[in-house]
Amino acid sequence: MVLVRQELGDVLRDFRLRKAMTLRQVAGRASVALGYLSEVERGQKEASSEILASVAEALDIPISVIMREVGDRLAVLEGVSSVPDTLPDELVAEFDADLAIR
């Protein structure tokens, strides 16, 4: 069974690591308990929309980008062959440029 919370946790961890941030740094910036954020990243706890917004802000990544990545990963796991790409090219370019700088 595919669980959204596991994929969301994996995506949050991947973005955090790409930004070379520790769990402690993100938890501090997001005002979220370190242990709770760890459980979210491991897919053991569901993140509320408020927690997700705080973590996304701490990572300086739009929630839409996080959710898009989760959706893409779920599509692969579900064997969906074609997922329409609706993210504007300029937003993708801006995000990629921002990641390259950090």
C-alpha cells in the first residue's frame, strides 16, 4: 500500500538534504519539535497543513513544489504512465536556479 505520508516525508528529507540543512536547523526555523519533524520525515506521523507550511518556509520551497514532487512519486509507484505537467517553465527555472545557488 502506498502511503502519502511516507512519500511526503521522503520528499521533505530530500529537499532538506539538497539544501545541506540538518534536521535541527529546519525544526528550529519552522518552530517544530525536532522529534516530531523526524517522525514526519520517516513517514511515521502525518504533517498538518500548518506544519507543512512552516517546514516549506524553513526550506524556502513553495508548498506547491513539495506537493508536485509527492504527486510525481506517487504516480510512479502507482504505475501511472502519463502525468500532465502543469507547472510553468519559468517557475521551474526559478526554483532550479535557486537550488543551484544554495
